[in-house]
Amino acid sequence: MILNDLYAAIVRRRRERYAARPDLRRRLRRPVISVGNLALGGRGKTPMVAFLGRLLMDMGERPAILSRGYARRRMDEGVVVVRDPDGIRCDLDRAGDEPLMLARQLPGASVLASADRYLAGTLAEHQFGATVHVLDDAFQHLQMERDIDIVLVGGEDVARPWTLPGGRLREPLDALVAADAIITADDDVCLDLAEADVPVFAARRTLGTPESDMERGPMFAFAGIASPGRFFDDLRAAGWAVRGTMAFRDHHAYSRRDLARVYAAARAAGAAAVLTTEKDFTRLRRFRPFPMATGYVPLTMEPDPLPEFRRWLAGSLSAARDIIVD
């Protein structure tokens, strides 16, 4: 616990330093929305970014999605334009799985990958006319000035509020006072934030139908994401007959040997088809055709109640534009 407390003190001091020194943060010319969380691993950040991209376009905005592009096979210097408003411009190796998935989900938006998200945002403003930016996984990216901080919180974050190295939190729970809105990713989240006067929304998760025609017979599921168990549970809750599962690490770079293991396990389990996540399928397209029926189940996430969230977001963007000096 001593190391946990030391780590928590260091990250608190880091956040305090950036709050006291606005000159350390770089400011884009258009409003910036950050989507992030406290914990390592998945809380639904990327599905929430996709939702925000769709909502912003519905509100008449031209959003630019700015991602670090974690686990790219080719870490090109500068900015990688994954998608511009006219179409997809690069492949998986240069984009990374999450940016490429977002690019497929958000026709009309811009999606850019770069370790320097200020540079990416500047390019999006000048070249693509972006009117608002959405940063994926950026609550701890304090080098960038943001106007709206949306933070997803899971039940485990509250039940086991221990920071690294012994726990899973990148920052202690009291960092939530810096959030502008909180979205609870689980039904059992109970937050006691006496110092934080922010709106709290629930996350409504919905599994779609597979992108290929697949009957709801016995199936085998696999995933290489941060929380594969949750995906498997979602499939069962949606009525899928899951005969077996296999988990890989997040952002796993699949090989033909990996897929041979998956299909062998699926056949041994008596499955008629194989299902995975949309993010995983982004990494699998290069291996088509598949030896048996294979598809992905898209996951969508949105804040609940949605009308209230939309009003809050519109008001927050308007307030941000009032203080930004163009």
C-alpha cells in the first residue's frame, strides 16, 4: 500500500501542477472533448467516442477524432490521417485497430492518429475544417487543453479504489472532481463525490446483429480486448448459445496460427459459427476467407437519459466557444 499511496501522491501533484500552470497546456482553436477513465483497461471509451462522433454530426458539427493509435505496427512520425471526410486513407498497420474501426463507423468525420494530438488537431482544423475535436482515452493527457472532460467509471473502480502499482487505477477517485460529466459503465456504481458538482449519466450498452448472416445456433466466441469476459457475458445475455470462449490480450496481433487454434476449439466445442468483437474483426479482415462462418457483433453505447445528455453537451459546447479566443 505504501507504493500505491506514493503513486497516488505523484499523479495528484502532476494534475495540480497542470491546473496551476495553464501555460503548460496547448490550446486548439476549436472546442476539445476528452473521453477517458481512471482505470487501466476498457470501460467503453471507444464506443462512447463513436457515439459522440455520430451525435456531433447530427448536431451539424464536423468532428475530428484524435487518437494516439496505440499498438500500431507502423509508428509513423507526425500525423496519420486514417479518415478524412471523403473516405478511409490508410490501412491497419498505420492506423491501429481502434482508429480504423472508428473510421469505418463514422463516415463524414475525420479520424487522425498521432502521439502529438495537438498537431493532429491543428491539421484537422486547417485541412478538414474540423469544428470540434474528440480525444479518445485522454483524461490523463493533461498537455492538451480541453473544454469538456467526460469520464467513464466502472463498478470495480469504486469497489476497489486502489491505484497502481497494486491496483488498476491510473489516478485516485478524487481526480473525478476534474470531470465535467461522469458516465457510469456498470449498474452497481455508487459514487460519493461531495466536491464534484457534475452531471452523472448511465451508459446504455446495446449489442447489434452480426454483420454477416448468421443463425443463432451454437457458437464460439473469442476476443482480444481489455475486458473479454464482459463481451462473452453480453453475448449470453443477448441469447447467444456460447459453447466456448478464448481470450487474447488487448490489441493482440492475430496470426494464422492463432486463428487455427480458434477454429479448432470451435469445432471441438460443436459450434457452427465464430463470433468476435468489431475491434477484433478489424484485425482479422486480412485473413479472409475464413474456414467457417465468422462475424462480429457491434457494440454501441450511449448516455442515458440521452435527451438530457444532448442538451448538456450543446450547452457545454456553446459555453466553450464563448471563451475560446479565435
